[in-house]
Amino acid sequence: MDHFELMPKIIETGAVEVPTWRLMRYSDGKQIVARPGASWLKRHFGQTWYVVHRADYQKVLLAEAKRLGAIIHLNAEVTSVDVLTTSVLLASQKRIYADIIIGADGLHSVTRSELLGSRSRPIETGDLAYRTIIPKACPDDLPSQTLKTPGDLKEMLGLFHGWDPRLGKLLEHVEDVTKWKILHMPELDTWHKGSVTLLGDACHPTLPYQAQGAAMAVEDGATLGTLLGEFCRFRQFQRPEKNVTIAIPDVLELYELTRKKTTTLNVQGAIENRLLYHMEDGSECDERNKKLAAIDWDSKDLTGFEWSWGNVSYLEKLMGCDPIEDAKAQFRRRVLSSRM
């Protein structure tokens, strides 16, 4: 967001800088480990970490998109995507043709099914989350194919009986809640076909145990936007005698090449955190807590820590990347390789 000079507006809308992360015992709230926040992050990765309500975040992005000339069409549900003609059919039966189609249509993506040539169904994990202002998890008791349903407040409070009393006091202020089934999917073989590609949860859905789903989608958008910008400038200023041919499908291939390794790393980290967070009481859990509590965040020997949550090498790969510079470098390499 610094690249787009939007951080002041995001902070103004209510974003909060994270001073530290704490893992705490569910039963009494006792701290297991604290991972440093702002100053530590800046020292290691050059940036800090903010949290913001996604609706507030989206308002800032929407306003900037409109300022730059984006035209938003509401009530335009896409029912099918034609990869061969690069067009979409709306529920109104209107067909729209485009130079490129970006399927940012989430876990239940219509675009993904059309791109892969078959319907790709998400997999139930067995986990369920109560979603309100404060997120919580419990075993999945929803029927198969039921993705969400209104939650029962008494049931929710009963499930968290015996937990940290502070959590109970927070939950007493909840007026309504929704039960969401937590789903997942295997890694896709490809994100693109022709001039159609995928973005965000449509191509790399993730579990919520790393809080990186929206961040990955934003990085996807920044990468793809940068590559398309480089492509347009290249087409505008390239000299005919250079005989270098780059088309939109090549750009989409570069987009996937640039992003897939990082998103896979991120998704795998969320899967690992699911095990880390859901470990049942016992000797294995006690050993986990002991190892986490012993972390010295100023040590240079954190690269081999077994849990990615406390592995600096992993965190550097996750948070130390620069999607925009990576995209520019990938495009330059593609141009150079075409000239050889």
C-alpha cells in the first residue's frame, strides 16, 4: 500500500498497527509465547503489520480505483466464462467480451471450473468457525454441503465454557453470530488458460489460521497489475526490429510464475498452524509450549525452528518479498529471453 500511497488513508479508516502477537492457553489465557511486532518486523522485513476490517479496507481501494477511472458494474452475476472467446455470460443473458478475464470469484469460483474444464469442489476440513466481531473455532456439526447457517448464542457460549474468563466476557457482548464451514482445496496445476486467469481464493484458497487470505489476493492484484502495466508500456515503445513477441497469455504465465511459490508457502503455513493451534492437551502439547516459550527472537539461529510460526527463515519468505519488484524483474527476464 505504500507503493500506491494509500497507507495514510488505510490508517485513517481505522487500521491498527500490531505491537505483538501472543499465543495463549485457551483455559486460562496464560501467555505461551509472544512474537514481536512493529519494530521487530521493520528491522527484519522493512515493513510492519496492520490489521483492519475488510469493509473499511475495501472502501479505500474502491475509492482509489474509481479515482483512477475504474468502472464498477453491480448486479452483474457471471454464470459462465468462455475461455476461447474471452467472454462472460451474465445472469441477465448479456455477453461481455474482453482482452483479459480475471476470475477473483472466490472459493466457489465459476471461472476456475471453466478454466480447468470441470467443476472443482472444495474439501470439507471438519473445522467450523463462529464468525462475529471476534473469530472462534469449534468442531464442524453442519450437514455436508451446508456452508453457513445462523449460529445459536447459547450453543456458542456453552462450547467455550471453561475457557479464559476474558473470552467469556467478550462473547457476552455478541448479539448475533454465523456458523461458517471451513473448506480447503488442493493446489491447482495451473491458474491460467488463454487470456483468462484466477486471483485470490479462486486459485489458492487458504485456511484462516494464518490470516493471510486477503493479503495474498492484494499481492496477486499488485503483481498482475504491474505485469500488465509493463506489458502495455512494452507494446507502446518496443521497436519493430527487436522482433520480440509477448502476448497476454505470456503475461498471465509470468503472473503465475511470480506468485505461485509464495502463495503455496503461505497456504502450507496455514495448514501447519491448524495443527499448531488445535493440539490437544497432553505431553505433545506441553512440549510444543516449552519450545515456543524458549524462542529468543533476537537470536540469529531461528531458521531451523520446527514450527513456521517461529521460524524466521519462513517469515522472511512470507513477509520479506516485494510482489511489485518481483513482477518487474520477471517481465525484464522474459523480454531478455525473447531477444536471445
